[in-house]
Amino acid sequence: MNAEAAERARKTVDAVYRAESRRVLATLIRLLGDFDLAEEALHDAFRVALEQWPRDGVPDNPRAWLVSAGRFKAIDAIRRRARFEALDDVAEQVEALAADAPEWAGETVEDDRLRLIFTCCHPALSSDAQVALTLREVCGLTTEQIAHAFLTPASTLAQRIVRAKAKIREARIPYQVPTHHELPERLDSVLRVIYLVFNEGYAASSGASLTRPDLSAEAIRLGRLLVDLLPEPEALGLLALMLLHESRRAARTSASGDLILLEDQDRSLWNREYIAEGLALVERALSSRRFGPYTLQAAIAAVHAEATEAKATDWVQLVGLYDLLLRVEPSPVIELNRAVAVAMRDGPQAGLDLIDAILARGDLADYRLAHAARADLCRRLGRHAQARASYQQALALTRQEPERRFLERRLAQLPG
């Protein structure tokens, strides 16, 4: 292989790593039943790919090649451990791995990543541990990204993940697909995981870009698989919510990557196919009369999607939906979103009073969007000094470049 072909092969390895590494890892975890061994095998497989693909060419099915290479590397690793473990145990483990991986024709979950999300959401783990572990090990989010989603310090989140993995290992929790009757009890955590992945893709917690389209696309793909597997109203509602949000992606940033607020977006850029699918899913979920918070959030997104322009938004209906959502799932973040809707319905002072009440309780003090919303309402009321202070608080808390530029522009536009 000449130098140019070798360089193309190396770039292919990089691209395959970005696109497929978490799926390969999910399959290896399923085959090996051990997170740490699977991660080691994944890295070994890509190291071998870097050595062989530039020399021998890229295989027809890179993902299958990597899974196979990782499996054999794991067998080597287990054999090396034979010096420290009972020989019978090692022999049994190697024999199981050396055999051709059986097809899971009888299983109910068809995708390894979705299967592993259900597996990580084992009832023996706490809800927060289930979600954190799945996001880190299956979905590939960093500890810092997950901590941001949880509004939790990264060190606390890291300890939570370590404890969850230790519990799985010590309690010998099997890596297996739950039976169909066990699926519903794990549904809440699975929905939460998929939505957190989507959120990180829709509004990245840090970095140079506002969004991470790869994560949003993966969350929607998993949402579709979940609906096929378990068409419960909240699964329908979550998929609708993600599609309705995703429909705005092209309108959310300028050509230079700057943030464009919902009220300023060019709605002709919204994806009408996603909106139509989302609206149909919302209607289907609401008609079940067994819906929950995801469906209600999707209904809120649907109201925005149906408005032909920002000033045509039905804020009365939105405040009513937020009232219902708060009864179903009370949280300071939902209170904040309701306060913004109230401001649009009743004027900025009404919304500001609600936000100040939230902050006075000590909630959302470290949540940049609370300070940004307060700053905007103060700006609209002409309270420029208060607006400046809140924008500066939001600016100090943001770790994302488009948000930073947006807040700096707002600050610069304030009189005085």
C-alpha cells in the first residue's frame, strides 16, 4: 500500500472510531460481560486496526472486524490472567468466548446499545447510578458532560460511576437482556438516559459548538428502536419531543455558529417532516390518557412548532401545559421554563417575580440559564444594572462558546 492509501486507511480508522466505537464497545460488553475487559479489548482492537488497515486495506465490514479482533484480544487477556486465577474458570471463560458468538434471535432487544442501556438500568442500582453508568460507558459521554446534565460536581459523579461498576462486579449482576415482562420497570431510566443523550447533542454542555448532531441522531435512533420494542405512551412522547426539538436544528445557529433564539429563528428552515411525525406521535401518546412528563414536554414543543411566527405562539396554552407538567414532575427547571412562558403571557415583571422566587429559595444558583433568563427580563424592563449583573453571572457559568458570545453581545448592547 502506498503512502497515500495508508493515510486514507488511517483516516478511515479515525472515522470508524468516531462513528462506531461505542457500538463496538456495547457488543464487546455483551459478549464479555465485563466493562473493563471490554474497554481494554476495544482499545486493543483499534490499535491492531491502526497497524493492519494501512497495510492490508480496510475490511468490508469494519465494525464486525473490530468486534472479532476485540474478542480475540480479550481471550488473550483472560489467558494471561490464568497465572492468577483458577484454571477451570479461565478455561470455561475462554471456551465460551472462542465459540462463534451466537445470534440473539430469541431476544426482544435488537440493538446492542439499546440492550445494554436496559442492562445498565438494573433495579439493583440506584436510578442516578443507572443513568450515570449508562451515559458514561454505553453512550460515551464524558464524566463532565454527565455531571453538567445532573447539575452535580464532576468528582461526585465519577465516584457514583465507580461505585456502580463495583456493585455490578461484586454482586455478579448478569449482563443479560431483561425478559419482556421486566422491560417496563426499567423504562423510566431508559427514557431518562436517551433524553439526556439527546440533550447533550441538542445543547452541548461545553465546547466550540452549540450542538453535537451525532448524539442527537443516536438518541433519536434509540428512541425509534424503543418505540418499536415497547410502544408505551411515554416512549412515544419522548420520541415526539426529540423530533420536535430536532426539527429546529438548522435554524438555531447562524452561518458562523452563533446562537439564534427561538423567537428570532427563520421558521422556514424547520424540518417539516420531523414536525409532522412528532405531532402525530404526540397525538397518539395523549390519546392513550396514560401519558407523563415526556409527552407533556412534547405537547409544549408542539405548540411552538405549530406557531407560524413567534408572536403567534399560544402562550396561554403553554402556561397551562407547564402547570400540568409541574404537577406531574415538579422541578426548579420546569418552574423556570414556566416563568418564561408567564413572562410572555403576562409581561416581564410577572416572569421576573417567579424567577426571583426560585433563586431566593437557593435553587438554580449555579444554572446559567436561570441567570440568563433573569437578565433578559431585566433588560426588557429597562433595569440595565440588574441585567448586567445577571448576564455576568450567566457568563461565568457557561462553558460553551456560542452561549458565551451571545451573552457578551447582550452585555455590550446594554446602555451605559
